[in-house]
Amino acid sequence: MAGPSSPHHDVAYRHSGEDRNPGSGPTPLLAVEGLAKHFSTRRATLKAVDGVSFTLEEGRSLGLVGESGCGKSTTARLILRLLEPTAGSVRFRGRELTTLSQAEMRRVRSQLGIVFQDPYASLNPRMTLRNVVAEGLRVWHPEADIDRRVAEVLERVGLAARFARRYPHELSGGQRQRVAIARALAPGPSLLICDEPVSALDVSVQAQILNLLADLQHELRLTILFISHDLAVVRHVCERVAVMHLGRIVEIGTRAQVYGNPRHPYTAALLSAVPAPDPARRHDGRRVQLSGEIPSPLDPPSGCTFRTRCAHAAELCAATEPELTPRGVDHPVACHFAADLPLTPAP
């Protein structure tokens, strides 16, 4: 549970804002185009990320969703250049990151923050929380200012300044994740990448952390890339949603478009798998039942990688890989039959 100093005791999710049309905004803060990462093995080439493209405007939030192993976390690491991409472009404030030297990239990283999935594994157990948060500050701030900045960011995430003397094992899971968020915020980033930040937490604590992120985004005008496999969570925190399958984005749109009018069968299947809070709707026959084996990323199917589990697959799906094609205003979908399928929106 969160500490007694936390101002976020309510557990109701707060929406991040109304769906907005990003096409009318200025130059994107983050623009990813054709991003790929291939790993060579003895058997074959594993295409962990294979041609991912999206934009993210300043102050907005984008959810990246999909099954485990689809390439979401790898995409985040490629953006930060914790992994070097095989191909593609990552532009931050119009500046190409993939060609920067290590020294230049180090300077840019003060604007890029990341919160990892496991708040215990991502914090050094031998360091006090003061040193955990201060570690990234020492590059950019004078030593005399560090204690003030540490206390400031701890207070901002709902932890009293006295927590700075504690160690990670003395905190609950929710408190540790608050520290991880404070560490990411300390250098003053404009882009925050959250990689499954609440999946290891209890449901009530998840709501507190999500509300905290919503407050921080509003107060600091943060831009957030939120990675998760939980579509119910993403629906509450993200204005736009991108759905990944086997290293590729198969659908991207606003929250209303993806949840209210899914156009890819994989998106509809994911939405169908979200537990229904109304018992009367759990057996209403609207669930999408997938058949067949999950394809191996080492040997993906030809054409559409989802076709082996898709009830709407045809010969064209095996012969030709569908491109991410606009279907309406800012709603691209990678499906040959996206305009014709009778797909069910989310409950």
C-alpha cells in the first residue's frame, strides 16, 4: 500500500482526458518510423520488432498493447537506445536519435525517463532511496542541489522527505513504484516511458499509481508512452492506443476508435478477453474464441501473422502482408478486410 503521506487515497481511475485528434497538433515530440530489431539465432532470425511506426504529440499519452512477447518492451528500449535498432528512425523533438554518438545520446537522455515493471528488481537494494533518486541527477545537478531535488520529487510522488533515508526492502510495492517514478522524474524529462508499471501491484494500489501518473502528466505536461497487456488499464490512462502483434502494429487510433470500433480481428479478440464486470454479459455469446496455435516469432506465418488464428482469414491473407492503412480519420489498420468485418466493440 502507499505510505500515509500519499495524497492519492482514492482508488477510482481518472481518465487522462478526452480523445483528441492528434493530426491537428504541432510537430510530434516523438516520431518512430520503420523501427526494427532482429536477433540472429542458430535456427533463424527473430524479428522482435519489425517496422513499427507511430507519432506521439507533446503532452499526450499513447498506450502500446499486445500479448507478452509481441515486442512492446523491446520497442521502448529501442527508443531509449538501450538496444541498437536494426533499422528505422527515432526522432525526438525533430532530432534523429539513432545516429547520435554515445556522448550526445547521454545528454538527450535527461529528457527521456523510464519506469520499469518490477519496482523491486529495478531499485538497487544496497542504496538508500536518496541515492537511488540522486543517481541520475549527479550528471546534471550540482551536489549541493541534489538533496533539495530528491526531497522535491519524493514529495511530488506522495512520499515524505524522510523516506530518503530508507532502503527499498523497507517499502511496500506501491511505495517502491513511487520511488521508481521519482527517479525517472528527477532529471526533468518531457517523455516518460512506462513499461508495465502496475502489473506487479495489487488492484487498489494500481489505481493509486495510475492516478498519480495522470496527475503528474497534467501538472508537468508530461508525454507518456504507456506499455501494458491490460487493456482495461490502458483505456483509463491513454488518449490513443496502438495494438502490437508479433513485432508489428496492427491497429492504432484514439481510445474511442479502438475500444468502440475495433477494425482488426486481433484487437477485437483482445477486447473480448477483458473480464466483464457484469455477470449477465459473461456468457452472452459475444466472446471471440481463438483457435489454432500461437505462431512462433522464429517462424511466423506468411502474409498476415494473425491469419492462423483468425476466423475471417482468406487466401489473400496468406499471400500478401497487409499494410497499416488508414480507415477513417487517424485510424490505420493492417487488415485486408477491415472495412467489412462485423467486429464487436469493447464492453
